[in-house]
Amino acid sequence: MSLVHELEKSGNWLFRRRSWLPAVIIVLAVIYLFIANRSVIYFNLTWELLCILISILGELIRSYTVGYVPRNTSGRNVIDQLADDLNTTGIYSVVRHPLYIGNFLMWLGPVLFLRSVWCIIIFVLAYWLYYERIVFAEEQYLRRKFGETYDTWAFRVKAVIPGFRHYTKSQLPFSFRNVLKREYNSIANLFIVFAMLDILRNLAVTGRVYLEPLYVTLLGAALIFWAVIRYLVKRTKFLYVEGR
């Protein structure tokens, strides 16, 4: 098997299992919290708000992306590559893989929570190695399906480094309802992860299980938000948007 086919095959394999990465990060974070210097991981409001804001920035990038795209593009399909159309306008005229940039920032926040340079370095390298093959497989699929149209767009727009020189307004209006429908799990999970880290940190440092008031507030709000949106998605058509 040629290297190109090997990269594409492994990329597709990782694509179907890309939801595993968060679980791996959490497991490693738990291990680190129980072996870290306690004085390093004590609660620090300023630092932890910064970590949360970085993760929120990642979610905002994801939400901005999802809010403009049509159905069957930039989706949550987990089995096979899927794209009825090639997104080349809006944020996709700035960078080719905005969702993966958003994911990176979302997970960078919890990694920064650990306050370890080595954890950050390992995360960045692991993320790069993990997703470069997924990106390769996706781009091979898009190149075969859209041909010269894809090549022209890919030549003009970089994969992960934003460039605004060729910005083109999105062809569709922003849909906040589509964002809520597709991102409510990610939004809630983000704050659940931070709450879990806080519980485990406090257990490692003090031997007691409790949440700092900041995380009590964030977790409570996240769970209420998730329950409301979940009900709307499963029981009503309020968040349904034609073609999204």
C-alpha cells in the first residue's frame, strides 16, 4: 500500500473514532492531578477564568462555523466522510478547517487548567499527529468529489492559518437555532469537563469531594441549558431550520 493510501486509510479510521480524544485527555488529566505538586494546582480564579475563556473562544469558532453551513456539510457524521456541497464562503474563505481550530482551543482550556508545560506540549503534539491524518483523509475525499473546484479553493485558503485576503461573505444567513441544535452537547460537555477537573483537583489536594462556587454556577447553568435544548430538539420542531 502506498504512503498516500496508508495515510488516507488511517485518517478514515481515526475519523470514525475522533470522539475518543476527549476521553484520553480526561484520563491523562486525572492521572496528572494525583501526581502533580499540590501547590501548583490550587484553585486560582484568574487563571481558571482564562482557561474557561479560551475554551469558550473555541466553542464560539465552532458555533460561528455551524451557524452558516447547510445540511450535510461540517456535520457530526461519525461513520463516513459526507459533503453534499463544498463550503468555500464565510469562515471557509478564511481557513479550511475552522472546526478543528475550534476543537483545539476548546480542549486547550482544560489542558491549561493542569498548569503543566509538559502537558501542553504533549497535547499540542498529540492533537497535531491525531488530526493531520483526519484532515488528510477529508481533503482526499473532497478532492475526488469536487475536483478542480476544491483544488482552486485549497490553493487560495490555508488549512489552519487564517487569512482574510480572500474573505467572501457566506451564501447563507446565520442560524442561531442551528447552532443550538448542533452544539448544545458540546457546550454542556465543556463545562462538565471543567467541573470534573475541579472535583478531582480538590480530591487530590484536600482529600474531599466538592466544587468551587465558580464551577457550581457553571455546571448548574450548563445542565439547565442542556435539559432545555434537549427537550426542544427531541420534543418540538422549534429548532428545525429548513436545509440546515
